[in-house]
Amino acid sequence: MTGWIRRRPPVSVGNDKAAYVEAMFDAIARRYDLMNRLMTGGLDVASRSVTVDTAYPELVQTAVDIGCGTGDLAFALAKRAPRARILGIDFSARMLEHAAIKRVSGVPSDQVRFLRGDGMRLPVADDSTDAVVSAWVLRNVADVSQVFSEAFRILRPGGRVAFLELTPVRSTWFRPLFRLYFHGVVPILGRWLSGQGQAYQYLPESVDRFPDAETLGEILREAGFPDVSVRRLAFGTLALHTATKPDRSVGKSSHLDAQVSRPVIWNVTPDRGLGVEGGPLTLRWPVDGASWNSSVAQLDSPHALQSWEWGEFRRQAGWVP
């Protein structure tokens, strides 16, 4: 059914992938946003929103968007984190030009700044940012593990990463349909709208050569993130990888143990706050289930948080990290 798609020779990236990708994005920058909307049917907007949610925007004061392109993800995060300072980094000068002239309702002009730079050598200090986000970038870098290592380096302990990327489709019935669209229709649409058909031929080919979501998660773990979550979006065509940088200062226990005292009576408030007899107690930031369970297991036994009653009450209250 899709044999005719293979007649085109593969795009030759050459030895210097960075130079090829930079030139390609410079060439498609003018129609990049329009092409994204049409190609995805608007799913790019929805997937950015999910990515922002996983970065815990209500707790973010500083954030870095690696490979920010025309700025859509950075602006989406800015709208959800109005007090945050956000830095978008990209090595395509043309993409940054389009990002800089955008005016987004509800986002002050000085909240989001853009800088030309390389995701494998970020111009950001160690342990200096609360969140690192990125969308549709990892396929285009020469060394994914180096990008993950840089994200780990610049994150503060307890900070979050959220990487959104296209991924090979697993569904046996949807895969041939998506391949027909992705390898057949998208390059034609790209050539018609942007005059750059080769760039949109490179797009599906880069996904074919890219690690699957599970392998990418292992690479993220190897960069220092112990608890990696993988979520598939958009009918399995996208994978969202999220993780938290552990707190080195706490020692054996995770950062959650440092935030929770040892009370006797607990309750849950509607806003996710935790209460204890003798005074209120709240977590300073949300945590994922693996971090929660690991920390609870390390508390001194017996402990209220280790009881069956607490676990059952937590489930009934809908408070499940």
C-alpha cells in the first residue's frame, strides 16, 4: 500500500548534521507555524499544553526552552506561569527572528527572552532553572544524551524536564495509515506551502531513524534522572518524557522526605494540601507517584504514611501523586 513512498531517495544530511538542520530551519521559518497547524490538525497546540502542565508551571520561576523555534512552547509556558522568567534557545537565527516579533496576549514582552545557542552547550549556569522544556527538537541534534546531560546540569534539584517528540507508531492498524500520510502527504504539503519539500521529507525520515520512546527514556535515565515517565499522545505519534532532578542534599532519602514531618493524624484539603493535628502542613511541590512511594518506604516505621488506612484514604480523596 505504501511502496510508492520509497521511490524518493533518502535525504542526505551529510557529516555536519547541525549545519544541515540549521540551514533547513532557516529556510522553513516563515511558514513553520502555518505548516505545523495544518500538518497536525491543531494537535501541536494541544500537545504543547500537556507538556506545559507536566512542568508544574505554578511552581516555576525560571525555565529554559531548548530548541524554542518560533517560541510557541515558551509562550504557552509563560501564560501558565505568569511570574516566571523564560529563556528560549535555538540555533536558527530565522526562527528566533519570528519568535522575537510575536505578540502573545497575556504575556508581557519582557517575560520571555530569546537567545541563539546550542542545546548541547547551553549558555546557562549550573543548578539555575526550575524547568527545562522542549518540543520536536531531539531528532535534530547530533547527540541526544548530551542534551539530556545539559538539561540535568542547569536544573535545580527538584526541577522538572519535559521533552515532547515524535516517535515511531506502535499500533499495527494505524502505523500504515500514518506512514502513508507522513511519508506521502506531508512532503507534498510542505513543498506546496513552504517551497521546501526536502525539509518535510527529512521530517518522517528522521522519525524512522530515531530511538523509540522506551529507548529514549533509558537515555534520559542515564543522564541522571531516576524516575522517568513516558506518555504517548496524538494517537501514539508523540511521546512526552518527563522527569525530576533528584535532590543531592538530602542524602539517602529523596527530597520529599525532607518536606514531610512525622505527624499522627492526617487529612487532605481540596487544594491538595496536607494537614496534621497541631498545624497545617503542605508539600512545597507536587511529586510523581514513584518519588512519593520511594520516600514513604524510607520513613521510620511505623509511620502514618505507611498505613493501609492512609493509602486507602488518599485514593478515595483522589489525591494520587
